[in-house]
Amino acid sequence: MAEKSKIILLSGLQPTGPLHLGNYLGAVRNFVRLQDEFAGRFFVFVADYHSLTENYDPKEKQNQILMLGAELLAAGLDPKKVTLYVQSDIPEVTELCWVFNTVTPISFLERMTQFKDKASRQKENINMGLFDYPVLQAADILLPKAAAVPVGEDQVQHVELTRDIARFFNRKFGETFPESKPVLTATPRVMSLSEPEKKMSKSIPGSFISLSDSPEEIKQALRRAVTDTGPGPGRSDLPRRSDLQAMSPGVANLFGLLREFGTPEDVGAMERAYRGGTIKYVELKDLLAARIAEYFSEFRKKRAQLLKNPSAVKKIFAAGGKKIRAIASKTMREVRQKVGLR
Ligand code: AQP
């Protein structure tokens, strides 16, 4: 990898709905943490081309793009440090994707678990874009030659494929692209509230809490979250759980969230209650709801202000687009020349 002072970071998010706790803990919070160290070399984009692979209403798309921009800014992204842009403002990315298609074995794409998962959820719309999504992602990452990609765990396989594509390209056409690596947080996979064996997902209603949810919505979403049937008062028939590792996935997920949003005292008290078999999950859920609502109260205010003034967000996108376009056309000149085009 290049020396640290030259490393370029890049990450993207799909404008498919409001950001949820998984997006935040897996990716966005890390952007905010990394933006000082990588100021000027950090690119974050709204992945609108990617989002066309899902079922959507074209009339909604522009609002979703603006909303994602507003939410990223409200979450603390500083456009002076991070270049924020909209993917379709650089059509070069689709050209690079095409070149990468010609060096990517189909068998590599057939292994992608996200494709299999998304295809099973939209059986009536298993389109070529959904299959080719990881190659477009490789083009997103390699267009500005990003070596580090802060993402959630679900994206690690795609970043690994990006590395393979860079290697295939470099071997065939000469050293051009870095071998990118994922950058994960301590919470790289936040689980669904309704099916805690799966990841929290925008496209699965009931699975997520949005950062923009009101305190009451957060409380209701958590009240519905799957836990387990014990231990607890009135369930003396069940074995007592002395081992926190033995938590059911749903309860472990709630404790994981409490560790992020609660105080050390909250966590200590709930862990003691769990170990002692006296925990009431409704109390755990309501405490967690209050902490999450508090944590995002400033976010909700800033988001509302930005959504009232979408021209500020558009201006930031325009400046980011200008900066990335210059880089994109330089990379594409190099690629065209190396692959034998003009
Ligand atoms: N549950 C999650 N835990 C941790 N990180 C997550 N990410 C997504 N879900 C979790 C990370 O958030 C970033 C943006 O994701 P995306 O907009 O590309 O959407 P996605 O991966 O398709 O995730 P969603 O929100 O769950 O949407 P659907 O329902 O369409 O699958 C990425 O860095 C991702 O890793």
C-alpha cells in the first residue's frame, strides 16, 4: 500500500431510503472519524447508478439523492475535508466498469453473496446491473485510485473483488491501480431487529431504525425487536444465563447497540440484570430507545434545516462533482491509452 500520507479513501452509499443504524455504525461514523486524518483525500459519493438495480420509483430518486446528501452532512461529514459527489455526475465510472468487465471472470461474480441475497429478494427483477454491481463498485473505488474503503462487513467481499480486478488489470496492461483494502469499524455488522440472524437493511421493513426516526418511532421499533424467551422473572423453568456469550442473536444485538449509545453504567446495570436472570427486555429496549433518540437529536435538527435548504446540498454536490470529474478524466485517459483505445 502507498505511504499513509498518500492513501486515498473512498466510500459510497445508495440513495434508497433514510440512513439506518447499520449504515451509521458500519460506515458513516467512521467517515466522520477519518475525515481529519484524510482531509482532501477522502471521497464519499451517493451511489445513484447502483440504486437503479433495485425496485424504485424514478419520481422519488432526486429526493432520495438530496436526502442522503443532507443526512451525511447532518451526521457530521465536513465538505471541506471530504469530497461529496453524486456518482452519475461522472459517467466515466460506467466506462471504467465496461473495461473492468472485460477482465473479470463471470465465475467471480457468481460467488457474490450480496447478489444471491438481493436476487432472492427481488425475484421478478434479477437484472444484469444487479449482477454487475461489484464491477461498477470496483470502478467507483479505482477511478480515483482509492486504496482504503471504509465500509460495513457486507461489502468486504466486493472490496476483495476490487483487489482481484486491479490485479487482473495490472497484470494485463501494466501497473495502474492500487490493491484496495476495506476499513471496518468495531461494529461492522449491525443485525436486523426483526430477523437478528440477518443484517439490518433498508429494504427490509421492520429490520431497521433510521437516524431520522422520532423518539416515539425508535421506541416502537425497539418494542417490536425480537429477543428471546428468557431468562427473566417468572421464567424460573429456563436455565439462568451466566455467560454473556450465550445470548440469543436478538439480545446480543440490543446489547451491542447499548454499548454504542448507552453509558457504561447503563451497560453494567443491564449486564448484571441479564446475568442474574432478572432482566426485563422491555426495560432494556426503552432505555436503549431513549439513548438512541438522545444521541441523534442534533442530527434530526440539522437534517431538517438542510432539507429546508436543498440548494446548499446541491452546491456541495456540484463542487464535489467538479473535483472528482478532473480526477476521473485523468484516470480514463491513462486507461484508454493502456488498453489500446484512444
Ligand atoms: N447492517 C449493517 N451493518 C453495518 N454496516 C452496514 N451497511 C449497510 N448495512 C449495514 C454499510 O452501510 C454502507 C452503505 O450501504 P448501502 O447504502 O450501499 O446499502 P446496502 O449495503 O445495500 O445496505 P442497506 O442499507 O442494508 O440496503 P439494502 O437493504 O438495499 O441492502 C455500506 O458501507 C454498508 O456496508
